[in-house]
Amino acid sequence: MNTPFGSPMNEVNMIAKLADIKEEHYHQLVTLSAIMELLVEKGILSRAEIEQKAAELDRFIDQPPYPTV
């Protein structure tokens, strides 16, 4: 039985890697959230400043990589 990954074992390995990536992503988000909360609690940044910068970066990232007509 072949899968799009070549073999069932390759498919299992790919799923395991995806699970590892999702877990690492979760830990990074928790760390980032903790840092942001500490910056706000210490009065270094406000939530509004964080939201403004996030929106700015989001607009930058949403730009297509090529000119559109």
C-alpha cells in the first residue's frame, strides 16, 4: 500500500514530525505571551503598542511578493 509519502512508515514519520513542530510552536507562543505580559506589567510597553506593532508587521507580511496590476 503506497501513500503520497512513499510508504506507510514515511507517513508515520511525517506525522510525528508535524506533531513535534506543533508542540514547539505551542511552547514558543507561551514564551512570547509571557514576555509580552511581563513587558506590560513592568510598564515598558502598553497593550496598545504591542497591538499596533503587530498590525504593522501583519500589513508588511500580507504584501504580495510581486507587483500586482
